[in-house]
Amino acid sequence: MPKNLFEKVWDTHTVRQLPSGQTQLLIGTHLIHEVTSPQAFGMLRDLGLKVAMPHRTFATVDHIVPTDQFAEPFRDPMAQEMMNALRKNCAEFDITFFDRASGKQGIVHIIGPEQGITQPGMTIACGDSHTSTHGAFGAIAFGTGTTQIRDVLATQTMALGRLKVRRINVTGRLRPGVYAKDVILHIIRTLGVNGGTGFAYEYGGEVFDRFTMEERMTVCNMSIEGGARAGYVNPDATTFAYLKGRPYAPKGAAWDTAVVRWQSFASDPGCRYDDVVNIAAADIAPTVTWGINPAQGIAINENIPDPAKAKSADEKSSIEEALAYMKLKPGAPIKGTKIDVAFVGSCTNGRLSDFQEIAKFLKGKKVAAGVKAIAVPGSQGVGVLCAELGIDKVFREAGFEWREAGCSMCLAMNPDKLVGDQLCASSSNRNFKGRQGSPTGRTVLMSPLMVAAAAVTGTIADAREVFSVAAA
């Protein structure tokens, strides 16, 4: 009986069926950070338990670290306390910790792949919503709550209900100036923020076949924003080429054995899906959000929705709420909307290729007067590579602030916050009310190059026009 990748990985990691109907699932790799792990470690101590398999857990610090300060103590005492707690917990329970002094620190969903810890056929858990990122490698990766972190630490297993699988095919070729971020924003706009409830999304089609691993990670990262519990791409030659030679990847003869095993997890021809969605790449344009959830997006050349044209009372109410918060006019073009802040970074778009793509077009340009622009590499490794390639210099000369690695303004659990009702053009993953640190701050999601276009024009702009992308 042909199986899809989700079924294969799930069945391989099933320990037993629980009376609740859930599955007790072995977790191959557990990733932790400073925000959601302290309470879980406290629970272990209260129960007198140890970490069952410390070699399968890896830690980093990302959410609370200031990106404009490396030296400790941090200005925020709570941030320093969380940093100290993570160090203590990792030392006590013999867990590998990528501390800032290691040169390997960064956002958890960037360093896992970067270090070769994330591998095909794995189950991966982390106390962070965007753990679905790791599905780009043909893994099944779940975000977890604190009690589930405790469960994984104590037993290397967790209880989960089996998901349905939706195959999403994106066929054809993307037009110039259209990126992976536009693909996932288009998918979420099409299927809705709750469209994936109860599903894992399997992404495929010619567009994903051609995507780099970093592009696949961008799409899988935001699967959760469409309501899916997980998102993944089948492993292939692109996956294996990315992993080869990385610190935690198999070596020598073990590499060849691993590749054969990894290939076996790919979905079989003729396997069953619970649903199939087909999207033409030609229909995807540079996309930006206008509202307060990632499904409230439009193409850059479209107008902001008018609640008077809504198809239902609920839709009308939703549009009115979003427009009131975002202070946008119904029916007006989104293009030309003034911005105050431009942010490039996050676990969605803080990788080397994101900065490389901007640097190709940014050289010789300047950030518009009155715009605060910051660029935050997703890991120390990305920062080092950008320095070696002179990319950081291009950003600095254009007027961007170049920062240390961290989550930064994606969620503002650190000093990088919006002020008042500032509007931010952001390459991150969420545009919820208050997401970037101010209860009235406004976020517009877009691709990294679109953020750069907004930074240099001072408005939400079409990067294809600003940078002559089609001609590049």
C-alpha cells in the first residue's frame, strides 16, 4: 500500500496507541530555547526526573537576546535571568547548548538545519510555533506547549492526534520578483488561517522541486499561520546536498546509508491524500498583508478590501476590525502606504540567501529619510558569512542598522520594538495586533526584497519597479 511521507514518519515513530485515541510518538530531536523551557525543567525537578535522552536535545537562546548588545549583563534583568536559567538547566542535564560564545547561536529554526541536526524522516519538537520550518527537510516537526516540553524531556515521547494530509501543488514557474514568501502568503490567503486545521501540508510541484532548501524553509515556516499543524517537502537531491558536510550530518559510509534511508521516506507514487490543492505559479504576485492575520493579504497592485463588498456579516466585521486597527482606507491602493520601520530577519527570512538577494539590488541605494531600517541575521553563522561576502557593508552603507543574531523585532520579547502606531514593513511571519512590541504598532508582512523596496522609498512599494527586478 503506497504511503505518503507523513504516514511513514508517523508509523516509524509510533510507540503505542493511547486510550485517548492519541499516539505516543517518539521524538527524534528536541529543540529548546530560553522562553518556554524553564517551567518544563522546573517540573522535572519537582517530579525528581532526569532528561531521558539528553543527546537528542539541543538548546539555543534567541527570543530575548538584545540584537544591539553582545556583552552581559543585559539591560533587561528578566532577559538575563532567562539566559542564566537556560545555561544552568543545560549544564545540569547535560544538554548541548549553542550559547552566544559558541559562535553557533541563533534562532532555533535556523541553527537546527544549519548544524545538520534537522534531517529527513525525523520527528522534531520545539516549544515554538514555527517548528514546522524543519519540515522542509522531509521531517514532521511540531510546535509544543510547556507540558509537552516536559514530556519530551522526561520520556523522549509526546502524545499527539494523527493528522490528515493535504498535498499543495504549486505548478509552473514563478515570475521575476516573486519569492517563497509570496508563495506561502498566497497559499494562506487562498486557504485561510484556519484552512489547515487538523492537517499536515505536503508541498510539491515544479516550484518546490526547484526551490532551494532556504526557500522551502520559508514556506514550511508559515504552515502554522494557515492553521496546519505541520508542513513538509519530500527529501530529494537538494536536501541531501544541503546537509552534506554539516557538523551533525552523518559522515563517510554512514552518509551513504543515511541517504538511502532518507530517500525511503519520500511519498510513494500513487499514495493517498485527504485533499489536494493545485495552484498555478503564474497566479502568484508579490504579496503583502493589509490586516491583522497572515490571510489578510493582497497582491501589491491590488486595493485594500472594502467591507461594503464583503460576502458575509462575519467577513465584513473582520475587515472593519482590521482596517480600524491598521488605519487604512477601504478600496485604497496598498502601494504608496507610508512606513516608519523596515525589518529584515526572523526564522522566516533571516538566512544568508535572504540577505544576498537584497544586497544584489540595494547597493548604491539609501534608506529613505525618517525610516528606521534594521537587518538581523538569523544566526551567528549567517552573520559571519554576510561579513565575509561584504553583505553587511552593503546594508550599512544603505542606512540599515546591522545587528547581532536573534529573533529581534519579529515578536519584540527584546528591546527591538515598534513605538506607538508605527507601521513596519517586515519579513517576519505574524502581523497580529501588538506583535512587534507596541499595542498599537502595525505590521505589514512581505518578502525581504519588498522590505528593502519599502525601506528605500519610505512606502509600501513594488520591488520589481524600485529595483528593476525583471531586468536584473
